[in-house]
Amino acid sequence: MQPIDLDAHWSEIRLRANEIVAREPALKTLINETVLDRENFAECLTYRLTRKLVNHATSIEVLHETFMDAFLHHPMILQEVARDMIAVKERDPACPDVLTPLLYFKGLQSLVCYRVAHYLWNQGRTEFALYLQSLISETFAVDIHPAARIGCGILLDHATGFVAGETAVVESNVSILHAVTLGGTGKDRGDRHPKVRSGVLLGAGAKILGNVEIGEGAKVGAGSVVLKDVPPHTSVAGVPAQVIGKASEVSPALGMCHKLDL
């Protein structure tokens, strides 16, 4: 996977920001604070997101330092965020450019914050990571355990009610609608959450429970309850979910077609 040119990405964000200010002067303060007064992409992310979390926190300075430290010492986060932004632009017809999800879409915003919490978890700062998880949940209504592993190029559309447990895995280039649960099935510890492979499309309200695998390029219908493995490139639906056909696209996540293929 070729790395994204973050300088070019940042230049595009600033271009869109200037266009917004020209069209809508009422947003000048927001755009200046978020983008035009910032020196780089990392500062832009930090200023926008720490200010959304601060209403529930004790110190914006601590949050600001934490985010900037994560971006400085693990710059791959910026690559992942840029790919998420591009994924939203390419797959969501309501998104006109890469800046819009950073300003307004809580799916993208919550993913950025999760990525910082995941960094903290991997650094052994588990208490602070869990605290950040709680802030994300209160602010965005999205609850992702900081130990969960989520790839890049993720579209978390609308996002409200999305839950991912401690041992959940979501590979890159996956699209997820609101109210999706990647949960466990009981009190067992250990590896107990779903594994979602690349190219998967998870419909609104889908519940995937237990250490089950959603195979590459599969499609899960809205409102389904998945309790067993789903083969690659297969459509499933129902309660409990059953195979209803083959997915017509190699990567349903990219096409975003929720019509189930019989």
C-alpha cells in the first residue's frame, strides 16, 4: 500500500477551508481555529478533536499534549486518518471533500480519537486509554475498546451506537453503518470478539457476536444477528443470519450497495 502524501493532503484541506470561509463567513472562527491557524495536519486534528472532548475532561492541555505526542511518536496514525478521510469522501455521497468529515462527521472524529486511545493502550497507558474511551463514548455515542484492532480506509457512517469489544479486529477497507455491534456472547475472557476481514460491508444495526469471522468481501444485511462464521464474498441476513447468496461485488465496502444478492 503506497503511503499517502500528507503534505498534499494537508494542502487540499487548507484549500477547502479557504473555500468554505469565502462561501460562509459565519464559519470563519471554526475554520480558522481548526485549519487555517494550524501549522500542520497533526495540529489540525488535535485542535478539532480535543475541543470536542474537553466538555467531559478536566484539562484540555493534557488532551492536547496526548494527541500531539501520539501523532509525533507514531506518525502512522496520520496515514491511517488520511485514508479514513479519503474513504468517507469516496463512499459517502453526502461528503463533498476530505475536510467535511473532520469538521462535522462523528464517525471519522471518533475513529481519530480511538486511534490515539489505541496508541496509549499499546504504550502500556491502559488507564488513560480507558478514560479516553469513556470520553469518546460520551461525546460521540461510539464505544470502541482501545485494545480493538482497526485498519485504515474505514467508513463509519453515521456511527451512533457502534460498539467494538476488546478483541475485535476490523481489517482495512471496511464500511460500517450505525448501530453495529462487534460483541461477545457471555462472560468468557480471552479472544471472544468478531474478526471482520477486508472489503466487508456491515449494514445498519447488524450484531456480530462471538469470536466469529466475517470473510473478505462479505455483506451483512441490516438488522442481522451473526453467530457463526460468514464465508468470503457471501451475503447473509436474518435473525439468526443465514447465507442468502453470493456478494455481487468483490469489495462491497467500496460499492456501498446494501441490496442483498440472492
